[in-house]
Amino acid sequence: MAVPGLNSRFAERLYGRLLLLYPRDFRARFGPEMLRVFGDTYELEPQDGSFVKRIAFWLHTFYDLVQSLGTEWVEALATTERVALSVATFVESLVIPAAICGTLTLAGFITATLTRRALPRGFESPAAEWQSTAFALEAGALVMIGLGVASLLGAYLMAPRRRASGVWIKL
Amino acid sequence: MSGNQRSRTARNLSGTSSPLTPAVFYILIALADGDRHGYAIMQEVSKRSGGTVRLGPGTLYGAISRLLRDGLIEETEERPDPKVDDSRRRYYRLTGQGVRALSAEAKRLEGLARLARSTEIVRKLRDA
């Protein structure tokens, strides 16, 4: 049964857009299959339709995305021949840092704005409800960014490195 | 990646000094009984791990990409009939090198389990 609340075609389209975050070669090779697997999971996995299950499904999807993005980008950038050959790859490699910086700036701006509005009225005001939702969403976004940064660092530290002698070592 | 590098990485993967990650180990096990496509691998991994390992598409295809590169699995030539199944599906199977890596990892885990069972604490826990 599909996860209620989102049309499966819309969910696939959304996931298809998220796949654009992967390196071009990886996306070209595995993108259609990943989209198909996501569609299968979305439609065929048993979901009881509860709000918690729905959130858990999407959290798992985003966690998987964020975790694998770091690994795939580090792997793509570690292929030195490819980086040297393609200017497009270099430009593309700026997408993730730009996305992280942009989201952090946006999160900081939202925090500052909400705090400035909430402080004079106190947190008991009627506006506090949507403000707390916004804070929760912002906290979720920050957690995702944190996971992404940690994943990038982890993948970087764990990636095999080539020594001068040409021998691959694993840290 | 050159042939030499590929075989060196595969030797590392199948050697006892370089254990396979749980995701890779489960994927190899899922392919041990026959060719499967991505979603079937996910389901098999979930089934065999009792639901404790749930691979998402990103983790699954990241691992598949590295397994293909290291020559432990390969894509089969067969394509599903578009009338019966989605033509986007690709089927994968273990190579000889993959079978050797899987059996080396199984032996390594068996050795570790034997070592753990030989300790006093584990013996007491089993008897309790």
C-alpha cells in the first residue's frame, strides 16, 4: 500500500529531483534503477498509514540519500583523471558545499527573524504554534545538514588514498 | 581502474585483513542463490537479516557500484520483457571472485565466533 498523503507519481518525481544531487556519472548509470527501486518501495512496502510510519519512511529515505551522497561525491572527486578532464565536474562539485552554506544561511536567517518576533511577545502568544513548527522543521533541516557534513567527513577519512608509490591504503 | 588495481582491491575485499561491510556482505549473500534486481536484493537482505538491515536505494547502488568495479558481481545480459516488467531493471549476479570473497568473509566471521565461544564469559552466557 502506498504511503498515504502523497501521490506515488509525485513522490517519484520528488525523489527524481533529489537524485540530481548525485555525481553525474553515478546518476547516469544508476539513476533510473534507483528511481525504480524507490517506486517499488513506495508502492509495495507495507505501510499502515500512520503518521509516524509515514515520517519514518521519508526520514529513512533522506538519511539514506544524505549518507550515500557524501560517499559518492568523495569517490567521484577521488578519481583524479575525471576531475582533471572535466571542468563540468569541478563546477558540479560546488553544488553540495553551496547547498550546505545556503541552507545554513537560511536557517540562521529564520532563527534570527523568529527570535526577534517572538521575544517581545513572549512564547505564550498565539503565533507560538506555527513558530514552534518552524523551529522543529529548521531543527530537522539542521540535523540533516549535520549528517551530511559528518557523512562527507567520514567518507573522506575512510576513502582509500594513493601513496606516492601507487599503493592504495585504507585509513 | 586498471586490471591490476581491480584485482588488488578484490584481493583486499576477499582477504581476512579487510572485512566486508555488513551491507556488502548481505548483498553478496542475497545474490548467492541466483540473479536478482535491486529491489529483490533489498527485500532479500531485509528478510535474511530479520528486518534489522534496511538498505535504501542510495546505499544499495553505492555498494553495487563498488562491487561491480571490484569485479565481485556483474550485470547479467538478460533484460526483462517490457511487457512483463520495467525495462529499467538490471539483474546482477556473483562472479567467481565474489564467491571467493563471500566464502572468505564467512570463514573469517566463523573464526571470530569460534574465538568468542571459547571465552569463559560467552560459555557462561550460553549455559545460563
